[in-house]
Amino acid sequence: MSRNEERKRFRSARTAQGERDEQERNRVTEKASDASLARAAKNAQLYGVEPVLEALRAGSRPIEHITIAEGAHPSRLRELLELAHASQIPVRRAPRASLSRIAAAGANHQGVIASISAARYADASDLLDKLAARVGTQQQPLAVVLDGIEDPRNLGAILRTVECAGGHGVFIPERRAAGLTETVAKAAAGALEYVPVARTTNLVRLIEEMKERNIWTVGTSEDAGTNYTEWDWTGACALFLGNEGTGLHRLVRERCDALVRIPVCGHITSLNVSVAAGVLLYEAVRQRNAKKILTSEGETNVLS
């Protein structure tokens, strides 16, 4: 075999292998996408254009998000998309085959699936205004903002802790994060009945809106120079917690007023995010209760 023929054979083999590798990557990506869709939509679902459209028109069912098949005819879905946008319901695109895999057996989804939430979301602007109304009062606002928490059990556990700690609200991103599914509701153990949860499209913008309302934004980072016990949690503040694996996004971390860390003594460098939420929120509870006692003792001394 000549050298040129050998090169051609090598290039052909490498191209074939590259194509196989690309097919495998696409298969894994598609599988991962299906798994993500299945986790989000394994609770109550609505199938088909008309059922989803009527649910949007009636507004009586809390819709988590809507998944539409790629290539679906836009004119047929115009009203559906307009109503979803008006109601701030995220719309996702996915291959039609993916919708067929996640839909119930035999369901005629017609390229449209709506996932029903376990609870209604609060309006983000209304929740911000309610937090702002507490600033400077004896019950300073204490909010939690979650940056891409994907595990629904973690989200549920955090909501339960927020409620027990007397928190006043939670913000979550619209995309790439767990929503208010039945799994979240079960892990929250009733907290969804008391804790308002709002979705936001831009956490960086949310930080600016909180600053405008005199609410301190406090992020968490293992590289922070301030221990969580050194921060004054008695004022108006919002705690920002990051993704289970990657933490806060860079822009979110950079825009926060302050960063705090929880010291760890073992070989593992970080706590589970729901455990971290409990540690931080109950430090806020401890400090606020201590301040109430000092204030009460001061008033007693003045009166005496």
C-alpha cells in the first residue's frame, strides 16, 4: 500500500469515527434533554393544542411551562403563544420525538404539552413591593433567591426551611431550574401554602431592583472572605444560593453586595444547598431574636 493510499484510509477511518462520535454525542444530548423534560413534566400534564389553549384562556390551572414540538406550525399556535407570554409562562422547544417519549402512553399530544404546577407562582413585582414595605420595620424582609437549583427535593427542602425560619419569599429563575412540581410540594411538606414563590427572567436585574428598595443582597461562595456569622442579618436582606454543582453564576456573584461562606472542617468543600440554606437562615433567626431581646431589655430599663 502506497503512502498516499495509507493516508486516505486513515482519513476515512478518522472521519467515520468522528461521525460515530458525533452521533453518540447527539444521542446522549437528546437523552439528557428527554430526562430533563420528563422530570419537569412527570406530574399532571395537558396534551394537545385545544386543551392547553382552553386552560390558558380560563386561567384556572397553574401551568409550570409549555413544551412545543420543533417545527410546529406557528399560525396554529399564535394565540397559545400570546396567552402564554401574557401569563409569563415559559415556552420550551423540543424535538417531536422527545414529546412522544415523555407523554403518557397513547396520548395524542399534537406537538404541545403543558406541565401543571403544584401551586401558583406569586407575581415578582408584587413580591418585591411587599418586601420593600417591610424595610425599616420591626420585621425586616428576609428573602431567598435561588440561582438554578435543579433538584426538586432540594428546592422543596429549602422552601420548608424558609417557612420555618419566617422568611418572606423566594425567587427562582424561569429556566434551567426546578419549578413547583408535585415532588417539590411533597418535599416542602406544606410550605407552599405559606411561602410566596416568584419566577424571574433575570437574576442580575433582580439584584438591582432589590438594591433600589434598600434590600441587601448577600451571596454565598466558598471563596468569600466573610464568615456567615460575621454578617449582620438583622437588616433587610436577600440570601442568594447557587446551583448544587457550580454555585452562583459569575455575574450574580459579582453584583451581590456581599459574599459569605460557611466554614467546613472535613474533606468535602461544600454542604448540600438545602443544608446551607438552613445554616444561613437560622443564623439570621438567631441574630434577629437576639436583637429583639436586647431591644426589649432596653425598653424595660428606660421604663424603669
